Amino acid sequence: MVARHIPRWSRRYWQVGLLLLGLLLGTGVFRVLRLAWLERHVEAARQAQLDRMAARIEADLLARQQRLLAEARRLAQHATVRSALQTLRREDNLACPETLVALLARRTLPERRGIEIYDVVPRRVAWAGVTMPVGTIPNTEAFLRQVQVELVDDPPWRLALSLWHPVVDAEGHALGAVRVLELLRWQMPVENLYLDTYNQLRLWERELGVTVQLLLPGQTTPADGQAAYTLRALNGQLGTLLLGIPASSKVLRDAARRMDHLLALWATALLIWVLIGMIRWMWAARGSSQRLLKRAALVGLAWWGARYLLLVLDVPNRWQRGRTPLAPLFDPAHLASAFGGGLMRSIGDLLLTALFALGFALGVRRVVVECLRSTSATAPGHMLRAVGVRLVAALLMLGPVVLLGLLVRHSVLDSTLDYLARTGLFPPGSCCWSGPGCWCCCWRCWCCWRHWAGRQGGSAAPDPKRGTPGWD
């Protein structure tokens, strides 16, 4: 009995496939065991979840303080700021020097950010951007000696981070202070196209799924049903963070969702690996046009089946939520259509469907080329078979044209985007991808046109090795 030789690539393919399948099954078993353990230790799991939420908010606030510190340090060490404050201290002039006004006027501040310059009194001598009440730091002993941060509010409308950085001369004498502000809450009494409310606390609530409240030092203690955490600042205590205690069912749902994300990752990797294997299996039948067409039909069904399976798995939507870079693309607030069973439920899904359609069209073209190459010019029925292949290709190309018309119709009727506006066509945060994408599409069209023009301008004599010209 002769043992059958298995190619090395085939062995490696099955090894990787079995590995991905094992990871998928192992993660599923771990999910069941993990959820069973959490049901018995739900209180410990809830406390761990609250600790993670508090650490996440504290890390966000510390990162904001670091950005404010970098901005304040640049201004405090600026020669113009030092010179202006020395002039005010020496001459006791009430008017702000023009050089300091020009310096602040030239600075481009981020939205909801403010800068203020104070002398040693302290008296505000220059500012740019948003302003807030002074707070309690100027009344402390460490004022004009070290960097200090606090939360200041203007109830009930505004809440902001306030960072003070001393300004000193070459000998270490205090000249004043630079104050940098960043709003955390900005409640507008009226909201319209030009006035919009901003509330970072509500954004945290939407991301974490619990209520979030910030208390300044000295404010009331937490109420029942809330967990209190002390927030650290660069110089000590910033305030108190109150988090709503999630229900036991929510703790279990969050744990299950994290495991489902990992399951979806292994399932997507296995799906891509299966498609790669099917495509190689299809190209292995290049010698026979009939076998190639049969396998190509199966691969085409699997190709679009994979697209719908991604919709069932909610991939990649499940990984692009909250403040992720591509979250605006998968937000149904911009485009939500039931056309095609979910192929256009968001802009990101529409782009992914377009990529699948492009891959399908390129595959059809390649299959047609291979079928024409494998058809011998002297074989009986060659002309009839060639005409049949061309008719099938024409019908397959007519489908995308009709589909494109339906896509354009539904993208206009089922979206909130203003297609006649000069700006705002793409959601915020996704415009950086539109330019490179357009350039890639134009470059691809140019290459295809050059390729087609070269074929049409070349010799029309048949080449036995290449088959019928014009279809390669």
C-alpha cells in the first residue's frame, strides 16, 4: 500500500485551521466556566468592575492634567510672559503689555480650553478662551510656589479642571502664575446649531454604563447606591468620584460581552482562513473549465455567506464603539438601512460590503480569464463555449450595475447626511480616511484603464500559450 503524499502547505493549512478551531472551542468552554464562577462570586466581580471604572476615569483625568501642565509650563517659561510680568511688577502698571496680548492672540487653543495670566496680587492681566471662577488655590500657602490642580465649578452650568503654574524669574522670585482651564461640563440653557452642550460625565456614563458624578473637596457625602472613590491630582487630592453600583445582571452581561468579543475574533480568523483555503481549492482546478466554474460557484456562495456571517457576528461593529477611532463610521445615526439584510446598516458596513463586492468582481474576472485560457481553439464547440462564457460574464457584470443603483438610492433615502453640502459628508473622525481612499480608487481605475488600453492596442493574433487576446 502506497502512502499518499500531502503537500507541506496543505499540512500547514490544516494545522492552522485546527488551531483556530481549538481556540474557538476553548474560549467557548472558558466562557461557560467563567460565567458560572461569576454567578457564585458576583459581589467580588462587581467590586472589581467598579475599581476598573474608577481607575479608567482617574487615568483620563490625569492625562488631561498632564496636557494642561505641558501647556502651562510652555507659557510660564516663555520669555514674553516673564518680561511682561516683570514690567507690571516694576512699574505697577494696570495696562497689560501689548506683547503679552499679541502672544495669547496668536495661540490656537483647543475647544473648551482657556488660558489666564495672573500677577502676584493675584490679578488677571491677560486671558484667552474660556474663563471660570478663581477657585481656592490662590488662598493656599503653596500658591506661586508649586503646580496645583483643582476642580472649579460655576453651578449649575460649568465644571472645569484648573491648573496653576508659577512664573519665576532667573533668580527664583515669583512674578505671577499661568492658569490653564479645560471644561468637563458646559451646560447650555438653549441648544441649537451654534450652541451645544458638552458633558464629559455623560460621555463616561455612556461608555461605562453607570452613573458618574464628581464632588469637589468639602461637598456632601455619597448617597446610598453609589460607590465613592478619591481622585488623585498632580499635587494631591482632586475630588471625590461617585459611581452608581451596577446590578448583578449587568455585571454578568459585561463579562459575557467581553468573552463574546474574543469568540468573535477567533470565529472571524477561522472564517478568513476557510475562505483562503476555498480560493486555493478553486484555483487548483484551472486545467478544467467545467470544474473551475463549479468550484467558483461554490466559492462565490461562500464569499457572500461570509459577509452575512460577519453581520451575524456583528464584526467589526462590536470592536468600534465608544471612543474608538472608527466608531463614527459604524454609528447608525448617520446611515441605517435595512437593504440587503444589513449590508447598509452603517457607513462602515457599506464600505465593507463594497470591498466584498470589489473582491467578488475581481474573482469573476479572473475565473473568466482562466476559462478562456483553458479552452482550446481547435476543440469542438470552441466558439460556442467562448460565446457562452462571455454571456455569463456580461450577466454577472450587469448585476453589480443594478446593485449600484439600489445602493445609491438607499444611501440617499436612508441617511442623515447632506449630500449637497460642501462639508460634513463624512462623520467626524473619519474624514482622514476619505482622502487616501479616493486616491487609491483613482489609482486603481487608472491602472485598469492602462491595462485595458494596452491590450486593445496590442496584436490581436491568437497566442496558443495565452489564449484569446483581449480577455487576459
